Amino acid sequence: MTALNTFLSQALQERAANNLLRVRQQVDSPCGVTLQWQGKSLLNFCSNDYLGHANHPLVKKAFVDASETWGVGSGASHLISGHSREHQALEDELAAMLGVEAALVFSTGFMANTGIISALMSAPDAVFEDRLNHASLLDGGLQSGARFSRYAHNDIDALSSKLARVEARHKLIVSDAVFSMDGDIAPLPELLACAEQHDAWLMIDDAHGFGVLGEKGLGAPEHFAIAHKRMPIYMATLGKAIGTFGAFVAGSRELIDYLVQFARPYVYTTAMPAAIAAATRASLSLLQTESWRREKLHELIAHFRRCGEQAGLSLMPSITPIQPLLVGDSEKALRLSAALREKGFWISAIRPPTVPENSARLRITLSAEHRVEQIDALVDALHELLSSET
Ligand code: PMP
């Protein structure tokens, strides 16, 4: 074995010994409420396709039609020759629906987050992040070279005292709007007030709120009745409730013009396929024409919580489609996930370092495509498994 391979296999063995090895399971069907896996049909309770748009006939048709027109690959980055009329139309529609000056589409959310933060911040600056922010936000803060610190989860007093203590040219507060592994919502009004009070900029990642929260599905700002144009930097992804791929940032004309120049993951990557942009436009229009999906999703969330609480499940405080069940021990989380699979449910165990030590969990997510009976069956299965564990 080469020294490289010895190093790699030791790292892998250590992960496995701590029950932290991640395994990719191969599925034989598109992402949907039922998944085919090893010849079995499983009920999927862990996808982020919250509205069921990923396999919606109109979204698929837009994708197929646009791929006939535009081909598959975009062929180049946006600044070379990859920026098509479809991309521009998507950005214009996003800006119009959110009531902001401009929007910019990125190839992935991870790239948007690292790109935005490291374009805006550098050594003389300071970045303040919620402790439970998504990895891409944390990486962006670290890569920027700015002074980097994390504050206690959703604790505005802790954030405020950090902001007061630190001297910096510019200060940026960064928070998930809906926390991806917990499902709770950041207090946007308090974050905005805190940013204003300390003369700091605010960036919100609404990956899990956009499409789901608010009457029109416009995300966490709409949930709090805050106009998007009051949010200095609003970012959301397109691969979750929107059911396609990629991400965007929305804000002032100056913000977007600046990012086009300085966000390296924007400048130096191939543009997303134009057909994805077209499919995304079709999906965005469904937010309006099929608002019943959002209504049904929220009814299902309420139903799950009602039944879960009656069954004594230790649910976390969340009104979003992310309804994690805290387990604690990684090995127990893996065991429960495997037992659920035996019973016909697909829910993966989320373990450190994705979540803090000793807080492994089953990250249950709900979709507008689920049926009440399926949710009842899940609650029964969880109740039965957890009762036999104790
Ligand atoms: N932000 C949050 C909060 C996320 O949950 C994710 C996806 N897991 C991302 C950003 C990254 O988005 P993408 O999958 O488009 O890279």
C-alpha cells in the first residue's frame, strides 16, 4: 500500500469505528414519495422536494422542450458565452416575483454561498455566523479571510454582544433562514434590527424556506411580512422546493453587478444548462398556479406534529417540512434508520459532523405528495420502534 492509501484507509476506518461512515445507497427510481431500492418499494421521508415539483409533468416538459432548443450543456461560463436568454429570463422573473432590483443565478447553492461571502469579505472585515449554519456558509466565511466567529444558535443577544466587541471595516451577519437539520426558522425581524443597530450587513440563506413559507411561497421574509427588498442579501436554492437545480441571490442592482465581477464560483464555472433554467421558470409559475401544494404541505406538517406528539415522539420545534427526530447516539440513529427501511420507510440518519456531537437524528421531511395514511403509518412505525428501544 502506498503512504497515500494507508493514510486514506486509516481515516476511513476511524470514521467507521465511530459509526460515522457515510454510505451512498443507490436508488432505482426518480426522487418521489416512493423510491425503488434493491427491488423494494420504500416510502421516502427524507427528500427536499417539498412540493413535488421535481417530477411535475409541466416542469419535465419545459426541461425536455428547452433541451431540444438549447441542447444539454451550456458550453461555457456566463461571462464567456454560456449566459442564454433562458438564464436572463429566470433572473428577471426571480427579481420581479421578489420585488427586488435584480437576481443572479448560480450553478449550485454551495457555490453561491462560498462565492457571495468570499467576494464581499476579506481580511479587514468580520463575519458572524449562526453556529448551525449550513456548511457552505461556514466555508464561505472561512475562505473569505475575514475575522470569523460563530454565535449561539438564534441567540440575538449573543450576536449583538459579539458585534459590539469586534472592530472591523465591514461586518456581515450570515444565517440560514430555515435551519436545514433542525427545521426551525431564524428570527429575521430581530436579525434585521440587530444588523441595523450595529451597522452590519445581513445575508440570509433561504434554501429550505423559498417555495414553502409565506402565502405565495416567497420564503422566510414573506412569512415575517418583511419585503424582500429590505433584505440586503437574500439567497435561496432551486434544488429543494423548486425541484430543479442551482441557486440564486437577490438584492440591489449594485450587489448583483458586483457579484458578477467578483464572485469566483460564478465567474469561473460553466453556466447551468439553459434547459434547467427553463424548467425552473416552469416550476416558479407553479408556485402561483398550484398553491394548493403549499397549503396541503402545511396541513400535512400540522397532522404529522399532532399525531407525533400524541405518540410521544420527541419532535423538535419546527413548523417547516423539516421535522427531525432527535436520537442523540449515532449508532442508535443508524439502527433506527435500518429498522425503518425494513418496515418500508426511507429516512437517513444524520450524524456528526453534519450535526453537533451527540445529536444524531432522523431527519424526517414531508412533501405535498405524501398522503395522510402514509404519515400515519410512519408515526405508528416510529412509535413501535422507539417503544421497543427503551
Ligand atoms: N444552503 C442550505 C441551507 C442547504 O441546505 C443546502 C443544500 N444542502 C445548500 C445551501 C447548498 O445548496 P446546493 O445543494 O444547491 O449546493
